[in-house]
Amino acid sequence: MDVTFRIRRFNPEVPGKNKPYWQEFTVKNVEETDRVLELLHRVKWEQDGTLTLRRACAHGVCGSDAMRINGVNKLACKVLVRDVGTKIQIEPILGLPVLKDLVVDMEPFFDHYRSVMPFFVNDTPVPADGRERRQTQEDREKFDDTTKCILCAACTTSCPSFWANGHYVGPAAIVQAHRFIFDTRDEGWKERLEILGEPNGVWRCRTIFNCTPACPREIQVTKAIGEVKLAIQQRKREGIATPVGPIAVGNG
Amino acid sequence: MTSLVLTLTETLRYRGALGQWSWVLHRITGLGVLLFLVLHVIGVSWAVFFPELWEKEILIYQHPLFTIGEFALTACVIYHALNGLRIGILDYNPKWWKHQQQAAIYVLIGTVVILIPTFILMFQHVLKHYQSPEAPFIVSLAFIAEAQFPFLVGIVVAAVAAVLVSSVVGLFTGGGRASADKNARQSHHGSQLERFWWRFMRTSGILIVPLVFGHLILAHIVQGVFEINLINATIPGVPVNEALGMLANGINNSGTAVEYVAERWNFFAGPVAIWRLYDAALLALVTVHGFNGLRYVLTDYTQGSPLLRRAMGYLCAMGAVALLVVGTLALLGTIDQTMVDMARAAQDAILAGG
């Protein structure tokens, strides 16, 4: 079968093309089990070498190929043709400056990520046996969901609050903070709650739920943000986070 | 990051789930209700300060355009209430995330289910009005424009004043973006104010729902806006008691909107003027909830400019204070027979002139 792509192009260096424009490509002999990323490769390799996009592992782990596919944020490497049909519209993710075609400047996103102290904080001496700090399985499960984030920015750039206001820390940074706030071994949680309690922290979240279906890892993003809000409201972290458990309904 | 126009158009282009459209509707309905709230509070306060203007206002509310607006307003209130409850419940129970999509559908269904009988009942009043033996009086569009123009001017003046104050504050604090960003990087103190507002929006919302539904039932279903200045009509929520004075007997003897207000505010259950108390609670909660909601919307889209961001905050604060002051003064005021007579004379003049 044939697949028609409608791709949002932008190249600041070429006169006449330094405004975003749409370009169509037709790719022939496509299997319905082909991934969108492979077809974008075929466009680039067989038709137009200037098409610019990011990808690395191509297996949904590195998080570099988030883009807007048929209007919704997805990872191109995790979407099959049969999931999206034979007319596919591709745009860069929204809310970050577009550098070229599908490549956006991720620095503002990583600035927000770094702002929430996304690292383990515990200055107490290691246990006497010199081995790991122990934790019950139940306690581990409370933040298991938010350990899955691959920083692809699909959630943050699906958020209307972030589109309107790039100062908003955004869903992904809150997910990363959640992973440490609710880790019983971590001691930096109070400071993180202060950071996220700022006006452009969690309070910009309007519980819209766009981030949840956008996550290619099926993280319950809005739930995680909600738990961080409650932790700030109640000034504690005990008894707030609940395990997600098996996903009963797909995020999409 | 992106310009306002781009943000708005892309918001509509992104194919988000139902939650995105619920949010768009929540904002639109909230803004709609707030706009009418401003007109309404100032309008009712005129019953105390400028009786003839309140009489005019009610005649305007009876214009077909405002009847359409009244139906839209009712729909806005009901959707905003139900969707607000959904958001509040999910915010306090993140573990119920599985049900959010379903809940958004229930909100839409609930809105329609409540609206159908509400609209039917409201429409009875419209029918009754237009089927009355004497042809209903309809004010001209020019009349409406002239009467509503000051509101428009007021809003524009408030917006300009907010920007001016913000620029002055900016001059004195050197309040450019650079300093704001620097502060943000240096110290981290969660905003107690935002923490409070988040809780306030949810708790006030829950308190507002029964109050505003009660208000809608009395003023739009039990009686429509057409009966507010109907001569000898009874006043909903005020028992008829001929023994009491003309302005407290539960009957609109003069057929003026001013007496309608007086009747309700003069009704005492024991020592308590319950309708004044009811309206005071509604005024305080809805005004603060509404203007904080407006601040949320306006500051969402003005983060790029410290000047505008501050201005939007001032605008909302000014609006809330102005409305609270005007409303409170009116609720504390008295309406006497001379004012009712003035209203009657104004009404007669308009009806004769029309």
C-alpha cells in the first residue's frame, strides 16, 4: 500500500523556506506493520535528504523522536501504520522553539527537568553492612510508575498550560520529581515540594489530562501531578501516592 | 514560548482527548458567567443607588437578545458547576484517574439532562410573555447600546489603569524579566498564596453550587425575568403577608424591579434578613472565585511579559474589590417608597416613549 505524508517543514537558513510550510511525500510498498519512523527514514533516504528529525535507538527507549502524529504527540518509533492509517500528518512537538523541521530546542525542557533536583538526595551514612538502603516492596511500588519516564517531552508539549506559558515546569519535570518525592529513601522531598509549590510549579496544571494519553510509556502523568499537589497541600508525603498497578485501560 | 494567537490556534488544532475540550469549555463558560456577574451585581446595586437605571436594566434583560443570553448563561453555569465538581473530585483523588474520561462524559450528559427540563421551564416564561394579550414591550438596540456602553468603558478603563499601575510598579522595582528569573533560580519557597487559591477554588466551588442553583431556580425557573417588574406578582422566596408594609408584603404592588429587590431584601426569617445574607454569601464567593479564575486565564497567557502579567493580576484584584464594594454597599442599603416611585416613573416614561 501507499502512505501519504504531510510534513511540517521549516529551515531558518534557506531563503524562502524560513517560514513553516507543509510538504507532501508519498511512500510506496508500505506494510501495515511498518513503523512511522521507518517511513520517515525512507522519505529522508529515498526522496528528500534535507528532512531533519531526531532519533537514536528507534525502539521507544531513548525518547528522541517525539512528534505530533495526526495531531497527537507520539513516539514515531512506537507507532505502526495500522495505528494511524495511510494519511499521516507529522509536525514537531509544540511549545519548544523549532530549530529545523521536526527538531526542537530541548534545552528549556531540560532546564525545567534540572530545576526539580532529579537525583537521589540522602546524606545519612550508608547502612552498617555497607550495602543498599532497604525499602519495602509496597513503598517501591508507590513510585514505580514514574521511574519509567524517558524524557521524550511528549507529555510536556501536549499540555495547554505549557503551550501558553513556557515558564511552567511542565508534566515531565513533575513526573521526575514524583519519582524522588515519594521514594522513602530520599530526603530531598521537602525542597522539591517548595520548588514545585511556586506559581509556575504544579499550580499551572489544570487537570486537563492531555499529558496522560501522550505518554508513550503509559505513565499516569496527571495522577502523579495530582499526588504532588496533594503532598504540597498537606505538607506531607505519607499516604498520598498509590501504586498504579496493572494498566486496566490503555492510556490512549 | 509561542505567541498568543499561535497558542490559541494550536490548542484547537491539537487532537487532545475529551479532557482538553472540557478545559476549553470550562474556561469559556467561566468567562461567560463572570461577564454576566459583573453586569448583574452592578445592575442590582442600582436598585439602591439609581433606581431608574435598574428599571432600565430589567427592561433590557427582557430583550430577545438577552433571553438568548439567559439560556446560554444557564447552560454555562450548569456545565461549569458539574465540570468543576469533576475536576475537584479528581484533584483530591488522583487514584481515580481511570474514571476521568468517563467522568467528563457524565458531565456532558448531566449538563444536558439538567438543561432539558430547565430550558422547558424557562421557555414557559418566554411563551407566556410573548403570548400576553398586550404586545410585549421591547427596548431598541440603541437603548441597549447606550445603557451598556458604560460597562464597556469601565472594563477598558480598568484594563488601561491596570497596565499603567503595572508600568509604574515596574519602574520602581526595576521589575524586568531578568530580576524575576534570577530570584526564581536563587530561592525556592512554595507560594503559600497559590497553595491557598488552589484550595479556595475547589472549596468555594462546592459552596457556590447549591447557592447558585438555588438562585437560578428562583430567578429563572420559578419566575422568569419577565415577572420581575410584573404588577402584583408574588415574589419567589418571600411569603405573602398583607399585614406587612408595601415593600415587605411579598407582592410587587408597584410592578417595579426596584420593589422586587426591596421585597426580597426586606424579608426577615426571625431576626435574619435571609435573602440579604444569601446574596452576600453568593456575592463574596462567586466574585472571588470568578476573578481568581480570570486571573488564572489571563496570567496563563501573559507569562512572557512581566508588565502584562502584573497588570492582569491588578486588573482582577481591582475588579473583585470593586464588585465586592459595590455589592456590599447595596446589600447594606435600604430601599424606600420614594425610590420605588422614581423607578415607577422611569418605567412609565420608557414604556410611553417606546
